[in-house]
Amino acid sequence: KRLAVFVSGGGSNLRSIHQACVEGPVNGDVVVLVTNKHACGGAQYAAGKGIPVILFPKTKDEPDCLPSDDLVKVLREFEVDFILLAGYLKLIPVELIRAYPRSIFNIHPSLLPAFGGKGYYGMKVHKAVIASGARYSGPTIHFVDEHYDTGRILAQRVVPVLANDTAEELAARVLREEHKLYVEVTAALCEDRIVWRQDGVPLVRSKD
Ligand code: GRF
């Protein structure tokens, strides 16, 4: 399958997904990278690997980026099957959601529906988890709809919140699981192993 990854930051999830595509566990290719921050680590990584970088939303002329006036058209030209948001901080335009039904995913660093929605991003999520006294946290992968963090939950992983955790320590523990979970879910996607329960809940079918 042909994957588009969207990033705004360091791109460690992009890196693990791309590596899994190159090394074999994921039967897919990262064919295009979309970013709203041309200089971010994720965009730099993609450029270094020869992956085309698209700036969206386009804020100024960036010679190294492809035009993004019509993102749907651009992604269609790249024959993208699935869109993976990996630390992309902008809301996804509704035209894109309509053009790619059940094909856009996001990873969030808390156990949704807790600690999600506008305002919960980056370290803010982990600080709020620690302040709440919750004993467990972990990443959620969900389908993307027109709002922040409200689409159907597809997969989660649990990590402990330790008594003296700093937000940074918790973030690092969650991020390690993010890398594994996103690769597993992407592998499932590329093998058509997402199934829908009768009540509309999506599930990842394990490999037989
Ligand atoms: C991750 O914590 C992810 O859950 C959140 O943004 C962060 C991205 O990290 N949506 P990276 O850019 O993949 O390192």
C-alpha cells in the first residue's frame, strides 16, 4: 500500500514506520510526506530519504516543497491509499476526510477519550495525566474525523505512570510504545487486517 505521513515535529514515528517499510515488517511505502513546518525533524528526515515533501497549509514559498493548493489532488497523484498523522498539529480539511473515508489515522499519546481534544498536545497531555493521578497512560491510534481526537478508536497500548514520573519521562515511555503500535497497525492496514464489528467498532485482526 502507498502511505502518506503527516508531521509537524521530530518525526520519530515517521522514522519507525519508514524503517519498517524499508526493512520488511510493513508491506507498504511512504510515498509522500506532508508537513506544515518545512524545517521540522520529520520533514528533514523525509527529504534525506528522497521522499517528496509537501508543505500544507502552504504559508510561504518553499522552493523544496511541492505546491499544496489542492491537497486531495496531490495525494491522488501520488496514489495514496492511507494517510498516517504522526504528530501533525493542524486540523485536517474536511475535503480530505471525505476523499479518504476510513483511511486516515492519528496517534495520540494518551488513552483516549481521556486527555484528548484541542489543547491536549505535546507535554500538556503528559502533565495533565500526571496531575490527574491516573496510574496508567499510553498511546491511542484512532480514525480521523472532523474534530481533534474524536474518531473511532482502533488500537491502544498501556504503560504505567510511576509515582515520581516527570512529564518527560512519561512521554518517553509512551513514545516507545507509540513506535511499536503504529508499526503494528500500519502492518495490519497494509495487509487488510482491519475489521469492523457489527456495532461499528474497528478492530485489528491478528496475524493467523
Ligand atoms: C507523539 O507523541 C504523538 O502521539 C503526537 O505527537 C508526537 C509525535 O512525535 N501526536 P514524533 O514527531 O513522531 O516524534
